[in-house]
Amino acid sequence: MTLQPKQKVLPGATKPISPRGGRGGVLAIFAILVGWFPLSGAAANGTKQFQTQIQPLLAQYCYDCHADGMNKGNVAFDEFKTDETILADRELWLHVLKNLRANLMPPPKKAQPTKAEKESIEQWIKATVFQVDPKNPDPGRITIRRLNRVEYRNTIRDLLGVEFDTATAFPPDDTGHGFDSIGDVLTLPPMLFEKYVVAANQIITEAVPSVPSVVREQVVAGRQFRGGNESEADDREGKQRRRNELRLSYYKPAAVSNVFKAEFAGQYQLAVALMVNEKFVDNVFDYNKCRLVFRVDGTELLRQEYSWEGGKPYHYSYEVNWPAGNHELAFELQPLTPNEPQTRTLALQITSVKISGPMAKEQWVQPKDYAKFFPKPVPDDDAGRRAYARELLSGFARRAYRRPPDDQTLDRLVTLAEGVYRQPGKSFEAGVAQGMVAVLASSRFLFREERAEKSPGGKTYPQVDEFSLASRLSYFLWSSMPDEELLRLAESGQLRPQLTAQVDRLLKDKRSEAFVKNFVGQWLRARDIESIPIEARFVLAREEKFDPEAERNRQRFRELKDKSDEQLSPAERAELVSLRGALRRTSRQPLRAEMSNELRLAMRLETEKSFDYLLREDRSLLELLDCDYAFLNERLAKHYGIPDVSGDELRLVKLPPDSPRGGILTQGTILGVTSNPTRTSPVKRGVFILDNLLGTPPPPPPPDIPPLEDATKNVTNHAPSLRETLAAHRENALCSSCHNRMDPLGLALENFNALGMWRDQEFAQPIDPKGKLISGEDFANVRELKRILAKNHYQDFYRTVTEKLLIYALGRGLEYYDVETSDRIVARLEAANGRPSALIAGVVESAAFQKTRTTDQNEPRKPAKPTPQRADAGNRP
């Protein structure tokens, strides 16, 4: 006979606790090791409340799946071994809270707790497990944040007026929790620091004059040259007229000129910049040639022949002696091969002619922006120079560091500048510029340093000082440094009293476009549409009648292409050549739609403008889920099949009453980035909705799951639809629980292909978008789904938007102690009928935004969740 261990019963509990191990057993051992005995005060009361109020509710609604030998999701509520373990697993109770609020648990077919019972469980979790103090919520602690590439670029622009290309200069930023502003992942490896030092030198060299005077320079842009037959290529491409260069066609004679007025007589230098341009045609060469002649006042200085050069630049330099007055600069292009076929669009680009002079020093002038950086004359004496250098570097460091520099730091900067300008041949300006380089390479510039206010009595959660608050505000709404008004208010201690007015001012500023672009671009993945691979030919082929032979040929081509040349037999090589030729012939057939760069840009702007419109007009955020308008231009409207829209600029367009469009779910950005390169992906689309709109993402897929198509590999008499394939895939019990949540949402969007276009069938089979949400609602099409989300799940949406915006604003993931902050903002948002002003004010006025923890309160937290390149990373089919 086998003896059964005696079952334990929690004090006051009505059901015995299962003796098996698992989560509770481990926690109990840990509790003993750290000495969590006995409970006292609020914790003891919380445990008693659990026994008398919460556990009976769990027994009534949850024990069928999570107790009495059942532990679905590895959760069993009757495994708590001691009073302490009830309160210990905050992560578990956070999941309970989220699932309860989203109506995921208990499942819809099970008995449901009343609203009062739900509120009882919620309040117990917040008050007892999370130990939330509503009067003084925990603001958490933010890891010091490095400026990401966007913030660095914008800060340099606002600090120095330089448009620095961070995308070329720095590697991509790591991301976490869906955003690239997370302090935990924005590290500074040595190689990146070296790039920052190089960048600092480049930026200061470009922006700050290093000498008091220079040779006068004037630039005549290519577009300033006028004359006969000035590039028909430019006329055909109207957009070229908004650029500075001029393009002259290889195929027709052209003569253009410009008259330059020299104010002074003397020696001048002319620098001519040219480039050969072409419109590429696959595997076709253009053998045309031309000759360019450059004359100054009728004197020929250049006679050069050009052929196809593939974007090669040319630079020529000449010295001339000019009297004061007008001087003609003239270019003449002569075609040399009139009988050659014109297979490309070859053009010789006149970029500019830079004129430097006169060279005599008495005619030199102050460099560009000299007065901006050196507003007063440079003193002659050492003490005066040192004082002036200190004044200049103090003002620059104050703006760059986003707070006044301390005296010790300023002394080092001045000493560095002095050490340079005291050297023979070095100027005062060069010394100050070197001090500025040091500022840009400093951690105080590269990182957003934050400090707490000194508070009497040592408050538990002190406020961040006003300079930190100014930086939090400006980088939240501008992705850039605080301007002079924010710094001035911070210095006088008046920023907090004027916070509401400052938020309004920042949002009215053009720089707030960065908030829309960066937040929407990452939350809704709008920025990904411009780079994500989409094969239009394969996508559109699925809307034709299924051709088994063509499909077999494509699969066979992929198989052979994946082999190395050594692995291929002679017969396979010949077969590969034959298949490649057949596919190329097919690929040369014109397509009815392609994802051009212009179309991708229009899609991104559509999503950004949708959010921007609600932000500026303070309309309900629920219009992101369902509305009767869209932002379209002629190209995008034609792509969507919407008539009577003209022009290149996106504008608000009222949709027909029966249109399935309206809201972000039917926009090309979301439909494209949640698809595979060759077809739609209902799974990825479902995951996107669950994660980014409803806040209930499924767990990551298990490793080594087979491709989705394997579920119907035995179907040979027709092309299985994705609905059919997913149904077969869900027959696997390991897959069904998550796919039952994801698939209905994604299949509702199946009428939109991977290009974002409407379709009624796939492989000649009608598309069926109807479904049933895991929360129980039935819908017949995407219009009904949008209405259900906006009407029944608006609180989930409000909570998700709030959490995403807090993550973006704070630069960290949210923890259990952030629930109270989030709940307050959600309540404020709901009371304001979803208006963005309430959301932004709630974030900015929250304790998490205004306060911080002191160092000794910082507790370890989960590392930032890395964000994959695509939300479907892993094995999402």
C-alpha cells in the first residue's frame, strides 16, 4: 500500500492544498531561506483577506483549470505552501490581473465573476500583493539613457544647426519593449564611443568657425544656369526643379549660362562640380557619348568627353584674374553619337560652381555663422581671452548638458581651449572649438543625466529636479534637447507650475512631429513599411487561379537555388537555368500594382497623419480603431481602389458608407508589416492586434515548430486557403490555445493582401473573414470586428495605448508597481472620451514622470525585453 502525504490547509481556507511541487514549493523554500516569518501588519491582513474573500472566488471560478490537480499554463492556485508565498509571486498575480481585466480568464464558456467580485480581486492584488500606496505611488527608477540616433541627430540640429546623418555614422540602436529609447539596452561599447568622438570633431568642424576670417565664397547652383534646351530630363521629372542641380541630356545639344558679379578686382578660384547621372535599365548598356565645354567670359577652360559613368562625380579647379564687374560662366553640351540607340536616360549633372575670392587678405570676410558663436570681439590680453572662453563654453555646455555645468567641469574645458589657442599658429576660435568637441564627446551630453531634488525630510520618492523634468519633457515630445524657454523656467524653478502651458507649447511646435513619427513609427510599426520585403508578383499570383505546375516549378527552383554549385549535378544545373529563364519571362510581365518607394512613403504618412490628426484636433483615440475617413493622396487612393482623389499631398478623405477602410487595421502599413514577403499572415496580424492594440500578447512560439504549410502538405487536389491551413495547424493541442486567440483576428483581415489591396478571393476560392473572438463576440467581416473592438474592448485599448506611451516616455519597461499609475491615466482617458490631451497630461503629470526612486530603493528588475526586427520574429507562420 502506498502512503499518501498529508494535505495541508491554509489557515482559514476551506480546501486542502495540493502537496505537489512547482511554483509554490520553490517559493516556500525561498521564503524559509530569506526568513520571511512571521507576517505582520498589512501583509497579515492581506493574507487573511485572501483566505476569506479571494480564495473562495478562485475556487469558484478558477479551480477547474488551475487547482485540484490541474495546472494549465503551469498555474495552480492551491499550491501555496505558506502565508508568505501567497504574496511572493508578483509576476503571477500581474498575469492574473491582466487576464481578468481582458476577460480572458475565466474563459467565456465558464461561469463569470460579477463586476464587484472582479474589483475585489483587483484591489486585493494591487493593495496587498503589489503594496500600492495610492497617495504615493512608486515611480520606479529609470536607467540613465544614452541619446539614440534620432535624439542625437535632433539635438545636434537644435544645438548647432547641423543636419548630421546618424544613420550613416552610427550603428542601429538596440530596442527593448518595442522602442529604441530604453535605457537598459542603450549601452555605450568602446567602438561606438570612438564613433561619437569622430562625430564630435566632424560636427564642430562643420558648424563652428576656427579662424576669424576666410576667403569670400559664393556658390552658383546648377539650377541657376539658364539657356536653350536645359535638360528635358528635368522637365519630365518635375521634382528635379526643387533640387539645386541641373541635368543636361546626352542626346540633345544644350547651352546654359550664368552671370556672376565680382564686387572686387583680384585673383579668384573656380571649383566646378559635375556628375554623370542615368536611369538604370536592367542588363542594357548605353554607348552614347557627349562633350562638355566650360567657358568663362568666352575663354574655354574645359573641353571633356563623357560616356556612361554610373554616377561618377567630377571636380575641376581653375584660377582667374577678374576685374570688378559681371563675368559670364557658360556650359555647352555637344552630343557625339547621334546614331547610337538611346537605351538609358543619360544626363550630365551640373552640381555647382563655387567661386572663391578675391584672395587678398584685406578682402577676406567673417566665416559663416561667426557672429552666432563669437558674438563679441576676441580680447587681446590673456585674462580677457580666458574669461571670454569661459563665457562661451559655459553657455554652450549649459545647452548641450541640458543644465549649467559645474565650476570644475568648466575649468577643465577652459584649460583645454587655452592649451590649444596658446599654440603657435592656432587661433582663439580653434581653441574654443576644441572645447566644444570635448563637450559633445562627454557622457553628460551623450547620456541624459538626471538628478533628484533635495527634499526636506528625505521623501520616499523625491521629485526629479526641474532640469531633469525639462529634458524628460522635450525628449518625450520633441525627441530633442530642451529649448531656451524650458531651461530658463528650470533655472528659476517655474517649470512645474507652468507644466500644462509648456506641454501645449511643445505640441504646437513643429518639432513635435518627431513625437508622432517616432512613437507611431514604433508602436504601430509604421516606420517598417519603407524597408520590409514584399514580393508583389508572388502576392498577386495568389489571386489568380491556382496553377499546380507553376507552383511545382517555383518550389523546384527554390530547392535548386538553395544548393551550392558543387552540390548540383549537371542535369540539375541545366534544370536550374531552364527554370530561371521561365521565371524571368514571367517576371517581365507588367504588374497591376507594386510597392514603390513613393507608395511605401504614402502608407507611412497615412498612419502618422491619422494619429497626428487626433492629436492636433483632440479627437477620440478610438478613431484609430474605427472611423469613416482616411488620409490619402492620388497614388494611395488608386492603390486602395478609392476614386476621385487627386494630387500628391495626403489629405483627409471621407470614405463611402460601405467602405471596409477606416482605422489603422485597414491601412497599408499594418497590413504590409504583418505579412510575409509572398503572402498574408493571419497569425502575425493577430499577434499585432493582441500585442499593440489589446495588450494581451501570446507567449513566444515553441522552438522548432514546422512551417505552417506542412499542416496541409497532403492536400494535392487544390490550393488550401490560409483558413483551411490554420484550422489543420490548430489540431495540434500544443498550438491551439494561442491560435484560438490569434487566428480569428488575423483571418478577419484576409480580404486585404500583403500589399494592402482589397481582394475577394485567393486561388479562385472566396475569402471567408468571419470569426469569433476568444472573448465570445461573433463578427462577419472586418467592419464588424472594428466596431466590436471600439465598443467592447475600448478599455483594453486605452490601457494598451497608455502602457505603450509610458514605456516610450520613461525609457523603461513597466513593472507591477506601475499598475496604479497606468490605472489613473486610463481612468482619466476614459473620462475624457479618449482624447489624447488627457493621455499626454496623465503621463506628464504622473509620479513616474515627475519623481524618481533614491539609489538605495532601486531593486533588481527584469531586463528589457528585446524587440525583434519584426513582431513575428521566431517561428510565427
